Amino acid sequence: MATVVIRSRTENRITGEYIWEYRQVKAWRDGAGALQTRAKKISRHDAEKSIEKLGLKVMHSTADGQVFDTLDGDFRRLFPGGLHNWNEIEKINKIDKL
């Protein structure tokens, strides 16, 4: 099972200000090879604790956020040839809509 922390820039719809949201995502492939994911919003403090505890580093970064993965890229290794089908794409898209 791979665990990543995602930091995302999100617009507050009322004020128009941008805020940072954090999610911890666990992903794995089941016995049939299907992608399974579990994600939850977490506080900045909990994100920092998870990043330190799991030894995560910024592995992908844009102006809108970062993905913290292991140095070995455990999460990225779940997708050796990219996303395989629409079901996988939908699971990844749902992570950002928590």
C-alpha cells in the first residue's frame, strides 16, 4: 500500500481567497490488479506529521500544490504505464473532490 500526502490550492467560494487543503491518500492494487484508494482530508499539522513519519518528499509540484511520496515513488509505481482505464481515472479524480 502506498501513502501520499497531497497539498492543494483551493479557492474559497465566498471570499475568493485561496487556501491550502491537505489530503492523505492510501492506494493499492487488489488481487485482480484493480486500483483501490482511500483518501481523507487532514489538517496541516497532521499532514506535516505524516510527511515526517513516512519520510515523504515533494515528488511533484505545480503552483496549485504538491504531491509528497516516498523517495522510491511507491505511489507512482502503482501506475507503471499510466492510468489503465476510466475507472482508475475516476478514482484519482474523486480524491480531489473530497
